[in-house]
Amino acid sequence: MNYENLLISIEEKIATVTINRPTKLNALNKATISDLSKAIKLLGKNEDVRVIILIGSGEKAFVAGADISEFANYTIIEGAQLAAEGQESLFDFIENLKKPVIAAVNGFALGGGLELAMACHFRVASDNAKMGLPEVSLGLIPGYGGTQRLPQLVGKGRAMEMIMTAGMLTAEEAKHYGLVNHVVLQAELLDFTKEIANKIIKNAPFAISKAIKSINANFTDGKNGFDTEIKSFGKCFGTQDFKEGTTAFLEKRKAEFTGK
């Protein structure tokens, strides 16, 4: 499938999804959100894909924010609908995808761009990355899950300060806060992220999907994360991957997982 604002490549079970609006610093408009939603859903079902990497085109930006020109004249109802549809179709969907999604943050990740990165399962940043949620400077608040995910990652106090000041973090500050896992040189970002992806690919896909579900349960209102873990742990025992993993361990060889 061809996408207006995305470039997609699949190599050795890693899908790289590049948000490709360089003249707009890869800003999220409705078309891009729709493209991303469709692409991530298809890649989630693709058996040749084990890990998805999100990155922005060029060296200036991952995603520099939402496309403000699209919603500058929205009403209260239209604004709420924009947030609800975006959260359901893309941001929440990525967070709960069974396959790992890694954000490779190259340059600016602001507003909806940082919210997109935070919806991914974890983040790697280039040394020139800048991250922030500047919505209050526009008379808004983050609407794609930013007020919820940022405190989970950096703590309530830091999230309050970041959102209320509309300030930006450097890559190193973001790492210190726990917002990103690693900071590497711009030229090394994609290769470094692929190295992590390859480490993930060596492990059992079903178990990874259950780990994602169990970890997310702890941050979901009304869910008991321990109960989710117990049930997910039990389900792993019914898989071929469990039999292969334990057999390979006992036979002192590398496991060959199929995801079944």
C-alpha cells in the first residue's frame, strides 16, 4: 500500500516507518495520522515483522507537532472529537500493539510528536533531539495522551513543570528524566535502534506480546496488573515457543522461535 506521508521498509523482520513531511517538519495532520494508523495495523498483522521503528524524515525533526492550521478554528465539540479519534485510532493503538514499537527521535519531538513517541513502547534519541509539550503556549493542553503518559515516564512534578512552562528538554535531559532510554549520535540513531530491535527479535514473540500487555495493565485504570501478569504467564505455557525455549535451554542451544 502507498501512503502520502509515510515511507515504509521491511528488512530482517524490522519495519521502519518514516514520517515523510520534511517541509512541514513532519507535523501530524489528519492524513498522516490516518496513514500511520493504517500502516501500523497492517504491520501488526504482518508475520514477517517482529519490531516496528518510527522515525522522522531528515535530520531536523521526528515530528515537530500537530498541524495547527487544521484545527485553528475548531469548536469545543470538534476539538474533543479530534483528541478522541486520534487517541483511539493511533496513540492508544500503538501503546497496546502486540509487537514492540520503538521511537527513534531525530530532532524535534514537540506536542503531538512527543505524544506519538511516548505512545511507543520506548524511545531512543539522537543527540540533537529536543522534546516538549508546548500546547499551553497556544491556549491548549496536550490532547493525544500527553497529560497521562508524561507523568508515567518522568513523574508528576516534572510533567507539571514541563507542561505548564511549555519548555523543551535536550536529549540528555530527557534521558536523565527517563523519557528516553538512550542518546546516540544522529548518524548512528537508526543503526543503534535496529541493534536493540535485533535483540528483541531473538526472543519469543508471544511472550513479548504478553509482557507488553502486563506492563501496560499497571498503568490502566481499573486493571490489576498482577492479575494480568498471572494470566499472561500461564498462557505462555501453552505455546510452542515455551516448549522450544525450555528445550533449547536444556539442550544448550539457541532457541528458534516461531511466535506460536
